Amino acid sequence: MPGSMHFRWGKRRPQSYTYSPYFPGLQYNRALKVFLGGNFWDSRSTGYKLSSPDAEQAQHPPVDPNEHGFPDTACIAYRLSHAEYRPLFELVWGEGSFDITWPADTEAICSTPEGAAVLNGSRNALHQHLTGSSGSPASDAGAMPVALGRDNRTKADNVFDHWGQALEAFEASANVSAFSSKFDAFLAGTYTLTADEQAGYDLFRGKGNCNSCHLDGRGTALKSGQTDTSAAPGGAPLFTCFGSANEGLPRNPNIPFYYETKPDAFDYTPNPAGFGFKDLGLGLFLRSLSGNNPNADWIQYAPSVDGQMQVSSARNAAMTPPNCPNFQKAFFHNGYVKSLKELVHFYNTRDVFAYPVQSGHCPAGTIEKVTCWPEPEVKNNIDMTQGNLGLTDHEEDLIVTFLGTLTDGFTTPYPDADKYTGNCLPPTALSPPPPPVSAAPFPPGLTPPPL
């Protein structure tokens, strides 16, 4: 997705943050030898500072150069001090929260995107400030482009932290994480799954092996003729194990990030490596290359988790705007898969139709994403619990049908579900996205498939 600077693009698909407040702080389980918790695809929002990965996740997009692009965390406090809901913030966090003396050039600085040469290299200082690599945000205050004294910087940091905590509280509320799906009604005994939905659920926790990662509180019956005798879950399952996995996903060469190899008008280069960049996910974070690893003991595990991405909740995976039946979604961290059918088919046949090619170069007689899956971007640490499930085409469809029961809004419809949708285009009017700015040619062997 493009950021506030529409010529800058991020390297990953934004995650859905319904139910994200339920993810615990990042930890390494020595018995299972796995990392659990955190937020973001690479779990870099650890929760170590605010005791909430979700609150810390909220703090990253505003100062990400490829998203909102503020050059200083203090800019969020500055904007909040001029917001119409400032009194509500002060009601919660105390009068005087915004008693900050702002330098005269604050507006000019906060209107300049992060990474701009005019800020004299403040981008690296901002990264340290946000991730706490020098101990705490206040310790980096002197390097930030908004020239605040120690007391004013501390107040601005407190506003920034409280703002993240407020967003976390909202995302944990029924306004966002509603537990209002057909499945929740099914657990409450107020809805009966249709024959296809029940068959899909049986496959989800059986032959499809979906609930080994997207936990539903039930056992998994993988063998033919095996019966699940586990009890129905208590409470409301979150359909995630809070862990990470490398599913062997191919590289998506259509991501504009790969072509952002030249300095933009602000002399900032998002991706100097071009196609040399390999998204190692959790391994990238543990090496402190996509965020600051707060635990030096974890660095040793980086090679064992290269390519792993967070197991998102399956809740709301099928959600689309009600008035936009042709709404195009993307799945997985790089958006390579464009429908739930493709997603289930990938889990089912990844190893059956595996070819040593890049996207756009499947052999003649095969169809990419149908009878050909290009090679994984990261070839080590691949999850082998799926890839050759033996599902029929109809069984794939049944699992997709079941996933539709996890969409919120069934028992308590969202009153504004289409409020921000706008006018949806009919299928014939859909057009491919514009090409990335200053897009370089695809390197050999990485020509994108037709859009």
C-alpha cells in the first residue's frame, strides 16, 4: 500500500488488527523452541515497553517513512495538541498533558517527510528513538529534529505512549474486536451451521490441518476415519497460535518496494537493495534489521526463524465491504495470494505443483497459482505440515465456506460498514494499479505476471 507520500510503498501487506490486542508480549518458549506473541508480521512490536504489543504497534506507522512518514515521534503529540478531541485525551490522561513549549519550526518539520535530506540524517536517530536502542526514547531526544528540551521531550514521549495505549483500548473494544460472527453464534447455540459450513469446519480441524496453527480450541483429526472427540471450546477462540511460520510463499515481484532504488525528491531511498532484498521476516527483526531486538540472547535464533511470518487470526479473513462484492483482497505478508480459494489451494498443493521458477515464469502447460507454484522466497525453515494435503477442489471450497463464518457483524451488524467504502467499481471497470514511480525493469527471471 502507498503511504502518505504516494510515491513510497511498504514491503508488506498491512495486517488486519481486529483481535490484535489479544496477542501476548513476544517471548521465546525454550521447551517448544518457538517465538510466541508480538505484533506485526515479524513480531517486532514486542510489548516490552508498554506491556502491550498492540499499543506499540500503533506507534510505528506514523513514523515509518513509507507510511505516514512523520520525522519525529513528537509530531504525533503536536498534532494531537491541535486535534478537536484534545479534551477527551486530557480527560483520560490528565490536564496538562499538552503543556509543551513547541519550537516555532515544529509545523514545518512535521510537514516534512521522514528521510528528507533537509532533516540532516534524523531518520536513523528516529529509528533509535522509536525502538529504544539507546535505552529509552528520552535518551535519544537530543537527536530528534524537533528541538525539545528534556522536560518537553519527556511530555511529548508520554503523549506518544498514551496515544498508543488509547488505540489499543479501542482495538480491544467491541467496535473492532467484536466476537459477533456466525461462529460465535454457533458456539453460543444461537446459530446452526449449514451442511457446507459444518463440512468445511470438519475439514478445517481435520484433513485440512488448519487448526494446528489457527487454533479453534479443538483437536485435529488428520487420519482417514479418525474422529475428533475433543470437547467444544470454552470462550471464544482466536484462531491463531500466536506463533510464526514460513509457509514457503513465492516472492511477489509486483510490490513497488522492489523498484524504489533511487533517491526520491527528498533524497530518501526506501530500498537501495532492490531485488537483492529478501524478506526474512522474524529473522530480519532478530538481527535488528527491521526493528530493535530488545533481547541480545535472541539473536542466536535468527537463522532458525528466517522466513517466518506471524500466524494471523483467521477471524475476518473473508470480510469485505457489504456493498463491494468484487472487493479485491490480498493475503499473506506480501499479498501474493488474491483470494481465499487461492490461499487454501496453496496450502493444499504447494508441494504438488512446485517448480524452481520465479513468478511469471511457470512452465508451458501450467497455470500459475493453479498448477504451478513458484519457488519460495526463503527456502529454509519451511513449514512441512501442509503443502500436500490431498484435498479435492470441492473440499477446498468447503473450507472457504467455513472461513466465511468467522466474519464479524452477524449477531451485531456494523452500523457503518459501508460508510467509507465510496462507490465500488463493477468487475468490468476494475483496472490494475498504476505502475510504481521510476520503476526499473524487472531483473532477469522476475518478469511479473499479467495483472
